[in-house]
Amino acid sequence: MADQNGDQNRKPETSGEAPLKRHILLRIDAWIDSTVWNTGFRLADWWEDVTIFFRRFRVRGWKRWLFEILGEGMTWGTVGAVAMLVLALPAFEETKGNWRAQGDFAVTFLDRYGNEIGHRGIIHEDSVPVDELPDTLVKAVLATEDRRFFDHYGIDFLGLARAISENARAGGVVQGGSTLTQQLAKNLFLSNERTIERKIKEAFLAVWLECNLTKKEILRLYLDRAYMGGGTFGAAAAAQFYFGKAITDINLAESAMLAGLFKAPARYAPHVNLPAARARANEVLTNLVQGGLMTEGQVVAARLNPASVVDRAEVSAPDFFLDWAFDEVQRIAKPFAQHSLIVRTTIDTGLQHAAEEAIESSLRQYGESYRVKQGALVMIENGGAVRAMVGGRDYGESQFNRATKALRQPGSSFKAYTYAAAMEKGLTPQTVVADAPITWNGWSPQNYGRKFSGRITLLDAIARSINSVPVRLAKETLGIPRIVELAKAMGVETPIRSDKTIPLGTSELTVMDQATGYAVFPAGGVEARRHGISQILNYDGDILYDFNRDAPPAKRVLSEKATAEMNYMLTQIPIIGTARKAALANGVVAGGKTGTTQSYRDAWFVGFTGDYTTAVWYGNDDYTSTNEMTGGSLPAITFKRLMDYAEQGIERRAIPGITPPEPAKAKPVETAAKDSDPNALPPLVRPRMLSVDVTGLLKAMSESFAKARPLGAAKTGSGKVAQNSEPESNAVSN
């Protein structure tokens, strides 16, 4: 009863609380409504006051149009400023490194046998301050390269407008609009690749240089860093090379000849084409008169008595390789106290000349019909030594290294990494897969000819370069990350995009990347350890760096089983696949893969023997399409031409997992060329210095000497070697 009475007593209290809560909620709702309405009313009232206030400034008539234009200009100016900042940031990233470091190195390069092949860097004793240079040289350079150099701030808009006008009038490019500062920016930070991105960066970097350097510093750097032909860099080195005198002693005629070299050093190099060099020097003298820097009376003596040059044979230096090797030296030798160095490289001048000839002869014979103008090549010996490098058709025309810096889609030549990952996964060349239509997130790759073959083996798929199979492997078995990871492990240094089109080679790589990656196959599945520097020494003969001593050991990246299976498939491609023009003579076994990109922009062949790996690329600098050139045509032909030469007269090594065929009797050179292609160039013939037997005997003797004990060493009774008591200086060792 007490509980019931308690409940009855609490009920009235509960019923009285509900109206109170509803009353409070209604008041809150009313306050919110009134506050929102009042706020809106006050904002509208404030906006009306603002509108009335600004009506005082409203203009009509022609003034209104003026203010509209100014307003739009400010709007688009803000947008433009933001866009300029976005474009400038990548350019300024180039200045983060020690861009003055090139001036700290003076390097003499030797080939693999110790012969001098070139120089790079600035020898400070030869770098002359601008105030000490002949006035005739400074005026000749400015009159020819940048007449308004001291008036503009990195970009000469008046000169650019004049160049556009002259080019339009001539119907072609007859004048350049780049200032001297822009050319220096390109030499210091950028490459010679002809892209819009490079021109944008060049403009921003030119302004940056003007902000951070004086005009005299810019001019001195330009004169010290420019390529002047004949393997020389800088006006001081060119004066010594061409005229045999210091740059401070040259006269007007010689100054004009040097100033004429900046435009095209290969075309106007006086030791190669003296008449062309003198004609160009005469144009420079005319520029001096037209620019108001000299009178006709002052230059007439130089016209009548043109410069003579020191009689020198044409220098053929591996300049593309030296540029790359110089970058490698700066990376390796950065911590060394001494920067005046002697560097023994891995380059083989015989193979280098053969590689250059193979590219040039192929372009001369087939370039016009295929509408292709450029090629690049890298050759690596088994073990990682770079033996040859061709970065373009003519170093004098363009110093842009297409072998190490040009990023191009590899096409089907990238499929080797996908198939290698499949072999690591446990598949074999005889694994049967479906060559059928496949769709991956809306993307449906097509085979060449838009035909499908049904169920085929992996060997057949890679030999015929079928597209659907590697895509199916990537989607259903491997995954894109595994393929990318393996390609990087095999030596591809360029960042690879991780998207579904990667198995067909859509991510850009360099020729060097491809040569390094494929070199894993003849190396038995271990890293190629690509390198161009064998030793770095100072001028006292001290070895500061030795690759065999200081480089990390090679790591295995492919199992022996996967390597053998890949080598089997790749060696079938020149026999039954798309690379039949790459099959080598005299029974030499070769493997490799072709590659052709969309619209026939790039054509590749990357191949190997037991001794060498070579990557060949052909295309155009402006990315225009070729005339249906495939990797199985000109690249394969070039590979065969070079490798037939390289495999002559050497003790050949077998490709791991491949049993070499019985040696066949070599055909005479004329017969072999006639049997293969009646229109083909005769094959390169390697000059024989020693017979194979003598070479083998000398190698065996060298190995024996290396393993032999020093003279005077004797075994003790315990079997240990005891040295005699002769002083160490008198002991004879290997």
C-alpha cells in the first residue's frame, strides 16, 4: 500500500513537468526563428547599404569599359600568376643541387686499355675572367648570340619578336629567339631535348640566373661550358685546340671563328671543314658591323686574312659516353678531396666505332624510307661493363643523350619482365594460356591484327608478341606490383607507373634501363652491375676508387630455373618469332625481344648473346610517327650488324641454360651478305690482331701468373708459405 500511495503521489509531478518542457522548447524554437529572420533581415539591409555606397563609384560610358577591362585583367592576372608559380616550381627544383660542381672537376678519361679518349670539366687555370678576354671575342660572341645581352633580364622579348618575324618571312627557322642566359640555363641544368616543358623551364631558369649572377659571371660560365667541337668544352680549350695559343692571344679573325662555333660546332669545326668555318666567321664579322659594335673598316682585315688552324686529324671521341661517365665520376668522387682525376673507363673504342657505324649506316640506308631520324644504342658486356654507347646520330648537332636521358615507351620489349615474373611464379614456357579478349577496368587490349588464337603456350605468346597474354598474366596471376618490383630489381632505374597497361610497355624507360635489365639473362639471373668507371686515380697514381674492390657484390634477382626458361624463350624469338632479322651469323646464339609503340613512334630491339647485351632504339625527337617501322626491322638489323662484329675472334661464352650448337663453318663475308639480303650493307669485319689459339694461350698464362706465389716464397714443413729474407722492395710479385 505504501508503494501504491507513493506512485499516486508521484503522478501529478510527472504530469506537471511535460507542459513545462514543451513551453521551454517552444521558446527555444521561437528564439531560433526570430534570430535567423533578424540576421537575414540585417544582412539584407547591410547589403543594400553597401550597394547604395558603391553606386557612387559606378561609371558609365567609355569609363565603364575601361574599368571592366581592368577588372578582367586583374582576374586573369591573378590566374596567370598562380599558373606561372605552378610552372616555375619544377624549374627551380633543378637548382637545388650543387650546379657549380662541374667547375670543381677536371677529368682525363682513358678507355679500357689505358688510351686517352677525352676530357671533361673545367681546368681552372684555363678559365679566364671576362675582363681579361680579348675585346674582339666578347663583341663577336654578343653580336652573334645575343646583341641585347646587357639590356634584357634573361628573356629578350624584342629579340624573340624579331626572330619570329624573320622566321615567318623566310618560311623556316633562320633565327633563334633564345638569349645567351637561356642557353646557359640549358647547359647547366637541362638537356637538349626539344620539348615544351624544357623551354618553359629554360625561361624560368634564365630569370633565376639573372637574379643570382652578374652579367659577367653569366658570360664567363657560358664561354667556359659551351661545347666547341673537336671534343673541347669552353672557348679557352677551343683556342688552344684550333689555334695552338692561349685565348688571350687570339686576334679578330680567330675570335670570329670561335664565335661562329656556338651555333653548330660539328658543322663549323675548322679542323673538319675549314671553308665552312671561314664562311661562318665571315657572317660573324657581318654581325659585328650590323650590331654597331665595329665598323666595316675595322673588320676588313679579318675578312681578307681569315684564321688558319693547327693541322689536326679529325677527333672521334665517344662524347655521349664521356658525358654520362662524367656524371658518374662526380657522383662517385664527390667525397674525395682531389677533383683533378684520371679515370679508366670500360669503353672499348673498337666496339664503340662499330656501334656508331651500325647506327649511322642503318639511318643512311633506311632512315628516309622509314621516316626516322634518330637512334640510340647501349652495349654491356656480361659482368656489367658498358662497352659502347651511342646517344644520337651526331653529337655536334645535339648533345642530348638519347641513350641515358630520353624516356620512351618500350612497347613489347617490356614483356620480358612480365614473363620473367611468371617463370618465377612457377609457370613454364609450355604453360597453356588463353589468347582471347580480356577487359580490365574498362580497358580491352588488342593484338596486332586484332586476331586471337585461342589456347597457346607462353613460348608461342612471347615469340609472336601477343598482347592479351601478358595482360591476362598480370591480372589473374601476377599483379602489377610484382612486375614493377622485378623490373626495378633487374636494373630499371626510371620510375615505373603502376597501372594496368604496364605489361604492354606504356611506362617510359631509357635505352640504358633496357640494356641493364636484359643483361640479367646472360648473367645467369644475377644483377648486371652496370658501370662505366673501372678506376679513379689522382695524378700521383693513387687508386681512389676501384669497381672490383669498392662496388657491392651482385645479388641474385632471378632463380636459375626461371633464368634458363626465359633464355630458352628469348633465344627462340630470332628463330620463330618477330626478330628473325636479328639472327646472328656463324651459329652464334642470340636472344631478345622486339618492341613497337603506338602509331609506330618508337621501335626497339633488346638482345643478348653469352658475351654482350645490346639495346637499340629508333625514333624521332619530336615524337612523330615513323613509316610503320617495327622492332623487328631496323633495330633488329642494327643489332645483328653490331653483334656479328662483336662476336668475331673471341672465345664465346654460352648463354646460361642454352646448349650452344656445333660450330659451323663461317661463310665468306661476301657470300653471307648476299645470302641474307642483296641490298644489305656488307657486314662489319673486326680486324684480327691475334689468333684465337694465341689469345687463349695468353689468357691462360695471365691467369697462371695471377695465381702464382711470389718469387722467393717456399713451403715450410708445416705446409705454410715462408718468405725469404730479401727486402720487400726487391721481391718480385705479379
